[in-house]
Amino acid sequence: MCEPVCSSCGKHSHCADPETCACNAGYWKLDANNDCTPICSMGCAAHSYCAAPEYCECEPGYEKTGDPSCQPICSAGCGKNSVCVAPEQCQCQLGYSKAELDESCRAICEQPSCGSNSSCIKPNVCECNEGYHNPIEISRIIVCEPVCQEGCPANARCARPDECLCDPGYTFHAASSTGIFQHCEPHCSRPCSVNGKCVAPDLCECLPGYELRPEQPGHVCEPKCSQDCTNGFCSAPERCICHSGYSMSPNSTCDPQCTMGCRHGTCTEPEVCTCAPGYQMGPNSINICEPVCEPSCEKADCLAPNMCICHLGYEPQFDQATDLPGHVCKPACEQECVNATCSAPNHCSCLEGYVYQDEQRKTVCKPHCPACEFGDCLAPGHCECWPGFESVTGQPGCQRLSTTTTIPTTWADIESTIPTTWADIESTIPTTWADSSSIDSSSELPLASTERATRTLPPAMQCSSSCKCWHEYDELGILDTPKCINICMDDHDKPCLDLTLCRCDQFSNLLVCNENNESFADSAESLETRYVCKVAAPKTLTTTTTTTTAPPAENILRNAALDSKAATNRWPLIVGCIVAACTLIAAVALLTHLYLKRRRLQAEEEDDVDARQIIYLAREDL
């Protein structure tokens, strides 16, 4: 078991805590020294003192005589006509006075009176005592002086024959137990503390390193510390001990201690924290000071005085006046919100009149139109129809345009369509697929012969001839493809759309293609892809609008009528056909040459660009 250690504890005391002494039961500390005094709760009678707890003992020279009071003791007894009134002190009865030498009571001499060191041998008759001499009457008093053969030291006088008494405020000090007189020492009625000595009557002088206590001058010496021992006490010269709740700091001062520490504050008293400027004590806390932000943070935490840190998913909103982050944080979206606002972290809310373009990635909003089939919704409630479609009042979405072509019904009408000059023949020769598509394959001609011709345009030309840009189309609408789908002209165009594997859907005007390189008749389960026209080709021939689509049988009648007319005018037709064929061959050859040349130049430019990029990257690596 561990016990506290104290450097020194006085009488009737024990070490209660490290360097802290406590009095034993029944004792209390009278002064600052380490001695403890017993306690008598009922007090002690005259001429007695408390010698032990609840026990009174007579002072030296007194004794108990059967009652609690203490009576003086006169060991030699008192002479005739005298009583013992104090220890070793007899008092004469009335009319008698006590002699100084033999303690006997003698008669009183008043005229003249007997002075000190003299005896009244009879009333008003004085005589010097033995060892005294020089009876002198002074003011009707006979005074006799004692005789000390060896004289008296300093601070003493000859009080009786050969007996010196110290002056008032001094006491005898013997050299040995024999009581041989040596000298007189000053006496201090209140004993000097252990760290001082009595240098004059009732005057204490402290040892080096100690000084008199200001509030108790004269006898208590306490250690002196040149540095102020605030919140502590000076236990020894230049040594401070801190009070409970304080500890010695590196700069030798007693600082208050807070066992839990003070966050963002200072410990000003034991277990008392004072917050730093800009902080305040947190709720239900005595040691944690929290920063203060004014105004308070919104969607953020106050990390330091007037400094807000946004919550996860939020970013600071800058003050327009100071261009500095303020106390309000707004939601942050990693991807830009298009036609929308960032209403929550990584969540875009569409503007009024807009809907999400992609339900999986809700960052882009597109304008919303209640009905916009076969058209593009360019703004909320504003639909722009595709080429070949139009908006019809009273009907939702876009409706397909209805077109017909006027068909010649007589031979005169047929003859009017046959070129008769070289200029007319050259003007009817198509130079591109767009030009050839201007011929309406749905026109019909009544023929003189009952035989039907079977010549018609390719199935896909009925749709593709009037379109310059195709986009893929499914049940959900047009796919978001960045480029037009290329139409195959030769092997250099691949990958491209082969029109020989496509057909035109007359009802929807969509181009339907077979991606398995099979004819539509060969496989009913072939994979079909639909395309819609996004950019219409410029028209080179003007037709008259009548009906929607001519049936395939009428195309056969038209071709048969043309063959019959050609037979009637054989020579002009043969010549025209030869010229047209030669012109077509020359045009095709020229176009092929120009196209191949252009492709070759493009390939060379691409190779040149790739080479430059390789050189640039190589330089960056260096």
C-alpha cells in the first residue's frame, strides 16, 4: 500500500497528502508552523491549559486541590501573616508587606517607607537587608542597593546580593545544567518560528532566504521567492508549490489545469475554459468551443470563425459583390445540366416545358411536345415536321404529304414527252442519282397495246431518290446518331447502305433494308432496319400533285406505252437512245474518274496528317 510522503510534519500531525500535513484527531493548527495544539471544547479554568484533547492541566506552579480550579503552589510555604497567591509567591496579610529576600511578611513602614532591598523591622522603621547597603531616603523612601561582588553582564542588573537579573525583555541563559549564569538573551513573548530567531525583546529576525509574514509581523518567518507565487505558495526559498487545480508551467508560474483540455479556448481557472474570439462553448460541453459563423452556414458546416465548408455534394455560392465564397452552398452536379437546373447533388431538374432525354442519365433535357410523330420538337410545344410531312390542323403530329403526277392519256400527250432535238435529249439524261429520282415511277400511261411492260425503277429509289441524308429509325423514334448514313456508290464508300437490299415503305415513306444480304423474298425472318429521311434532296423536275401512289400495274402500262411510241418513231428514237447512251457512258466515266481522283487526294491528305501527328507526338515525347 502506498502512503503519501511529506518532508516534515510537526507534533501531533500526520502526512495526509503529498507535502500536506494534517493534525491528528483532537488537535488543530494554531499557527502556520507544523505543530498542532490539542482541543478542549469546554475550555480550561484560570491558570490551566489544554494539555491533551479534552484534558486540562494546571500551569507550572499550580495544582488542583479537589475542584477544577488550580491553586498556586508555594513550596517553601508562607510565613506568618501571609498567604500563597501565586506560584512561589506569598502575599502578606493586611498591614504587612512581603519581604523580597526571605518572603516573610513584615510590618509596613510608611513614614518613611522601606524601599526595595530593605525590611521594615517595625512599623515605619526600615533596615537594609543582608547584602544590601546604602540606605537612602528618597522622597521619604528608604532605598537599599544590593551588592553583587562579580558584577552583572550586559542587559542585566544586580537585583539581589550577588544575583543578577536580566533587564525586562531578556532571560537568563545558563552555560550548563548547574545553572551558572552566563548571559541574558532577548525574549519574544510570541516565539519566533523555526526559520527565525529573537534578536531583541519581541523582535524576531528571519534566517537568510526567509522574511516576516506581513499579516503576522514580529514572529512568523516564511520562505521568500523572488518570483510571485500566484495560485500557489512559497514552500522554501525560491521554491513555489501550486495550489490544487494548478500546475507549474515552464515559465515557473502556476497555471490552472483543465483535465479534459480546452479546445479552441484557454483554461482560465481550474476546470473552467474560456473560448477564444470567434468561438462559443458548445451545447452540453464544458471544454469544447465551437466556431461561430454569422450569418449561419446553409448546407455547410462552420469549420472556423466565419468560414463555412460545404456538405458533400455541394459547392460554395460566390458573392457577386465580393466574388468570394459566402455562407450559402448550392448543390453541385459533375455533369453540366442542359436545359435544366442542378436542384440536388448530381441531380438535374428540367426547366418548364422540358423532359429528360435519357432516363438513365438525367443530365440533358429536351423540349417536350405533346404530339410530334414524324417531326422534331425544337422548343416546348413547337414541332417541326420532317421532309415529306406536314402539320395538319386538327390532327396530332405530322402527316405524310400526298402527291400525284399527271399521266398522259393520249398519244399526243405521249409524243409531247419524247425529245425531238439533241438539246432535249441531253436535258433528259440524269447525271446523278438525285436527278434520276426526279422521275416519278408512280405515273401511269394508257397504252394502245394490251401487253403490259415490266420495266420499273429499283424498289429503294422510290424513297432514296428524294433524300440526301438518312438516319436510323425504330419504334422509339430517330436514333441520336451524329452523321448521315452513307449510300453505296462503289467499293470505296464502305461501310455504306446498299440500296439493292432495300425497299421503300409506301405508307410511311421509310426505307426498309435487309442487313443479312438476302432478298426480301428469300427470307421472311431476315433482320430489317428502318431509316427515315432527315435532309431532302433538291427537286429538278416539277410534278403535278394528284393522288398518293400509283400501283405497280400502271407503271407497266406506262413503260409499254413508251415502247409502242418508240416503235412508231424508230429512227429518231434509235438515234436519241444512241446519243443518250454515249452521253451517259461519257458522263459516268468522267464522274468515276473525278470521284477516284478525289478519293486518292483525300487518302494522301489523311496520310500526310497522320504523319504530321506522329512527328508532333514524337517531338512531345522528346
